[in-house]
Amino acid sequence: MSSRQSSIPPGSQAIPPQQMPPDVSRWGEHPSTYVVQDRTNGAELARLALQDTMITAAMGGVLPDQTDPASLRRLLDVGCGTGGWLIEIAKAYPTIKLLVGVDISKRMVEYARTQAEAQEVSDRVEFHMMDALRMLEFPPRFFDLVNQRLGNSYLRSWDWPKLLQEYQRVTRPGGIMRITESEMSVESSSPTLTRLFEVALAALAQAGHFFTPQSRGVTGDLARLLHQHGLQQVQTKSYALEYRAGTPEGDLFVEDMQHLFRTLLPFLHKWTRVPDDYEALYQQMLQEIHQPDFVAKGNMLTAWGRVLGSIDQPESDRPS
Ligand SMILES: C[S@@+](CC[C@H](N)C(=O)[O-])C[C@H]1O[C@@H](n2cnc3c(N)ncnc32)[C@H](O)[C@@H]1O
């Protein structure tokens, strides 16, 4: 497809194969733009499952910013990971007729389907393998709400315009586009965790995931992007999240960090200079975050708006 499919930002040199991280060539797919390069990685699946629980709990629920979720009929979640967010919505709002999750990773999609069956919502919840950077294989004006959470992990700044256009295309007039992103750094009582986040930020910036080189995420860009794409009634809600040792969310956060700074390593090597003592730093970080007084704070932001047009539209068929 277009240059959007490449993980090499415009203007930079292609990496010679001998300098690629060891596993990339055997995946037989175009290189992922996601921060975890191996789509079959089991540790990443485990990490996303716990991160989903942690974030939904810390934000106070699945759709804390929406006034009337029960009025929605069809929902799409792009980059749905393990599917937990969508499954929770299906359980909380039995009147929602169809909930669709798409993800580039076959492993995530298979896991999400199993979960939907185990939690007895598979009659309304579907998961499909799809690359959001190509096109969303749904008819126009199909969904009442299109959701994206933590897409900054695979979207480069130049990917947003086309993707937001696709979201608009598949959302019915009057429907909602909803995007939640996290700052890619946390304030914490662990100086080594702070240091490792600095390495991750450098890699993300170098790979093109931020709109300005000094950014620490895209939360500050979301409202602007929605306005620029003609969304109406744009609103935002910010979340200051706190993770304390000994609380359920705090324990999940510790586990998340433990996985994250392992699974992220090929991406860090690809895009930045990884400190020679990375392994020692990682071990030091683990010690610090396991302290009984450990605390970390992070920020998330949800921005949403309505797609222009009248709200009453005839129903179209389910996609085959
Ligand atoms: C950080 S996870 C977020 C998962 C979920 N949205 C959540 O908030 O718990 C990002 C997800 O995006 C998926 N992903 C990466 N690149 C993608 C692409 N091009 N199209 C669709 N999904 C993609 C990954 O496989 C991963 O499951």
C-alpha cells in the first residue's frame, strides 16, 4: 500500500536487514508500527489483559464520559487488544445490539473471541483481524460509536488524518467518535522507572509517534484533531490516575511495568540508543516498584465529538 504502511518515517534511511532486531524477518508480515513488534507475543497478551482491567477501573468504568450508553446500537473498538473493554460494555448494556472489535494481531483476536464466548456475550460481540492503517472493512455510516484507546502505541503522527477520516466514514451522522490516550510517562517514587520511561519516550519520538519532538504523548492534540476533522460538540475529560502499592490497581501497574520494559526492548533498540546497563536498570526498577510505599501517577484524556449530519439514518445491514 502507501508509505503509511512503512515503519520508517519519511526522510529517514531504511534499516539494513543485518541491523534489524533478530525476529522481524521471520514474521512474514510488513513490520508492525506497534511498540511491541511481535504480534504473537504471549507476554504482551497477558500485559494487555491486565492493563485493560487496570485502566477501566482507574477511569471509573467503560464509558464514564458518555451520558447515555444504553441508547447505542452498534459500537466499534479499533485496536481492541484482548477485547476486555468491549466485553464489559456488552455485559453492562444488554440493549446494545452489536459490538465489534478489530485488531491487527491474530492472537489478540482469537483470545478476545474465546473471552466473549466464556462470558456469554458472543451473540453480540465479534472480533476481526484488521489493520486499521489500511481500511476499516465496514460499510459507511454503520456505527453509533467508534472507539480507540491507546492507539498512540501504533499510530505515527502522519497516520492520524487518514484514520480519523475512516472513523468518520464508518460512523453514522450524529454518531460519536471517542478517543482515549495516555501520556507516555509517569511520575513515580522510582527514579529508575522514570529513567526507563525517558528511553521509551525517546524511541517513540524518533519513530514519529508524537506531533512535536518534546511531546510526552498525544493527549494535548486530540481535541485539535477532532476539530480539524469537522467533529461537532467536541468535549474532553481528563483522568489523573494514581497507582499505590497494595491496591488492586497498584499491583496491576507493577505487573504492567514488569512486562512492558521487557516486551518493548526490540522497539527501543530499533529507534534509540538503549543504555548498556539496561538489564541492571530493569532489575533496579523492579526493586523500586516493589517497595511498600511505591506510588505512580499518570494522566489520560478522552476526547469525543459527533460526526456531522442528522441523527436519524436508515439502518444498513450487518457487514458480512
Ligand atoms: C496498547 S494496545 C491497546 C489495546 C486496547 N485498546 C486497550 O486499551 O486495552 C494497542 C493494540 O493495538 C493493536 N494494533 C497495533 N497496530 C494495529 C493496527 N495497525 N491496526 C489495528 N490494531 C493494531 C495491537 O495489536 C494492540 O492490541
